[in-house]
Amino acid sequence: MSETLSSTNDTYAKMLPEGEHNWGFSIEELPGSHEMHPLEEALIGEGELPALMEENLQNGKITLIEDDGTTQVPEGAKLLAPYVLISRAEYAQGIKEGKFTPNISSLTGKPMDYIANDEARKHGLIHAFPDREKAVLEKVISYPLKAELHQDYLIPGIEHVKGVSQVFELESNGSKVHLYNFSPTLLTGDTLHKAMNAVREVNERSGGALIDDKLKVIAILPESHPRWSEDVTPAAAEKGATRANASTTAFGEVLLNESLLKPQTARPENKARFNVSQNSIEVTLVHELTHVIERADANQNPKTQYGTQVGWEMNQDATPGTTGSATFAGSREFPMPYGQVSPHEDAAETAAAQFTGESAIIDEARLEAINAVYARQHSGRSGPTYLRVHEIDLDTLPQKIGSQLQEPVTFVVRFSYGIKDQEKAA
């Protein structure tokens, strides 16, 4: 295993050799064939969240504490700030009926359009619109509640998914993420082991940070999913991309095309034309998981991010972590054509080439830059980060996935209000 964890510029790890299935990770895979389970039978849907919240309020697993201006936020509690919109006509009518008093600006002498929690409480506005407050609260609580319920499967495009064939739990150093297979083609055997070797590789390079808090979920979508019917961008096509095999969201969600589970055509012999779109699930996953790490780094370290270090000129108006209108102004040639698309693709292709043992085709500046990204995002944890993979038996689920809070959770609620010209739905 020491060979696996080499940290030189020549190679950080090797691709999993054929026939070797235990290289820094273990897998508990269910035997036999798997049937597709209808999504609504296996996973809690977004429409079920209000009832689930009410159930957990009743059994005490969710506690809501309303901020009365003197509330001490309990340790570990999460703050919710519902913003309730009220039409100007409703506001005037409420004042006329004596339900609350106006919040007058000392500068203009007119009612203020934004009313913070303390002012709303002082003027009696809190709970003047209970139905709307409840609706807004349900919206605001849904995101943190999904996280507490581990509803990581609510990915972009989930509405186009009909069923789930497999769910894997990936654990390292006590942290867990899930892999959902929403396609009828099973992730099994050598393909499964190669995929997990890719996760092990990026998790190892980041000292476990990948699974600790960077990666949210991995999901395999059917080939027929609308996400894969979109044409690649002209810039990507010009650099050799022929189809969308995978993508990574800004929230650390890695989405894979079912086609990666099927036999792949051989990679081009010319290594100098390395292109992730022509590679297997193993190399593609290293590429996508590097996106998760590198984008986090670009957000945190815009001045020293990968692109800046290798010669990309970043648009000053671009949002950190996004491509913007970055242009390459360096003198070094791109060893991988697809890396010319953006700084993020440049970084991901460099890491993928390192993984395959093709560092010799990469210039020193790129190697140093990608190594620096991983060093900055490293957890600081020493020692190996062993990966344990467990397949969940969907046939014997005691309840739907996403229905159980692991620990009780407390939310502190702090309402504020906006006065608008037109009434808007909550």
C-alpha cells in the first residue's frame, strides 16, 4: 500500500491493477441481481418534508425556539431567519385595525420597507400573519432539515429519475457520503472497485477532507436523463469532448452518466492527447472529485488558486470558484486538450493524468499548482484514510431513506419582514 500513497510529482497513486480489489479500501457488496425500486418507495421526497417536520416536532426530535430578543442560542443550535413578505396594502390595513403599529423611519418619517426581528417584535408584527410565517418557515427549514435527514439524493434533475437500483455508504474516519445508482445498469465487480479506488485516491490526497466535508454525494443518472442530452459547449467540443460523461455541481455533488458502467472504448495511444471524456469511470471520477477539491480551494484562495498559478488570467468580476471569462496567458502548452476549456478543467485533467502515471507529460508548474491545491485543502490528519464501502439492502429497509434524524436538532427562529408594493406569495 505504500506504493499507492507515494507523494512525488511522478505519481500520487496508481490505477487499480486488474484483479486487485483491496488497495486501501474494502467493499461489502450485495450478491445477486438487483431490481429497480420505485423512487417513492425507497426515498423520502421533497413533498413529504412538511409532514416529516411535523412528526419530528411532535416526537421532540426537532425543537423550534423563537427568538424573543433575549434568547441565548443553545450550543449546536441552528439559526433560521425566515423573511416574510407583506403587501403595502396589507400592512396599512393591519395598522388601521390596530393589529400592529408602524415602524417609522427617523430619516424619512415614512414606514420602513424592511423590519428586523427586534423592531417587528416591538411593533407587534410578529405572528400577525401566522399562515404566511408558517409557509416561509417550512421553506427556510427545508434545506438544513434535508441535511440533518441525510437527503443528499435530492440532486439537480431528481425529478427525471424514476427508480434506484443501488445505494452505497462510503465511510472514512467516521465521516460518510452516499453513492446512489439511479440507473438500471449495476455498479458491480471490477467497475465498482475501480470507482472506489478513485474515491480512495482523492480522499487520501486530501487527508480525508473529501469525505469529511467537501463531497456531498455521488449519483449515477440513466443515459436517458436530460442532463446527458445537452450538447457539450463549443469550447469543450473543440478540445476533444464528445459527450457529457459526468458533471460536478457547485455544492459538491458529483453526477455520473450510466454509460460509464458499460464497456468502454480503448483510450487513445497518444498519451499527449490525454482527455478525460475518453476514459473509464476510474479516471473520470478522479477528474470530477478533483473539481470538488479545487473549486473549494478557488473559493477560499482566489489569489493563489490553481488557474492563477499556471498562467490563467482571471476575470476580476468573476464569482470566486467559477470560470467567468478566464483566459490563458501563459507560455506553456497544454498537455491535455480538454484542459484548455477553463482553469477548473485544467486542474482536473492534471490530477487525472497524475493518477494514471502520466505526470511526465505535465509541466512542473502544473504539478506544483495541483499539489498545492491538495496541500491547502488537506485536513491535517496524518496517517492513511482507509475507505469502507457498504451496500445498503433496499429490499429490507425498515423505513425510507431520508426519514430518520440521526440526532435531535434545535432551530432558533428569527423572523424579519419586508413590505412590498404588490402582495407576493410566501
